[in-house]
Amino acid sequence: MDPNRAALKSDAPVYSYNSPASSVVRVLKKGEQVETNLEVIDSGGRWTLVRKRELNKSGFVRSENLDHSPANAAEGGPAPPTGESGSFAPERDAGQ
């Protein structure tokens, strides 16, 4: 899973700051890929600062509208390898 990439679970507005009272920068469509940079948790809920690479403009969406599953990392590069343990332990030398 790439914590810096996500896809929209449904159509969602992107706000200029972490409040539904702020202006809407744009509306992202279900399945669109975004870069995620920061999560803010406040009394209004959880918000993630997102950016569309090709637009170079950031804004906030509700965190629950984002899917960080490994399948959604594909647009930003290859999906991370899956291993049995999931650890970062070094591989053993075949000669040992």
C-alpha cells in the first residue's frame, strides 16, 4: 500500500481548506487517483490534503472518501510487492 496515493470511493468535493464551509476547488470523480500529503483530524472530522499531479492544485477531501488499497497505487507506479511476512528483513544470501 502506498500511503501517498489514493483513489476516490465516490464523487467528492475538494475544499480550499478543511471545512465544508470553505469554497469548493473542484469535484473529483469516483476512481480518480490523487496524491495524499497530510491528514488533519479536528472537531469536524478527518480531512486529507490531496493533489492531482496533472493539475498541481491541492485541496481537502473527507478522509472517508479515499481508498488507499494497493490496487490504487498502480497509477503512481508499480504496486508494492507482496511478501509472506510483509517485513523489511534483508534477504538471505543464496551462498549461506
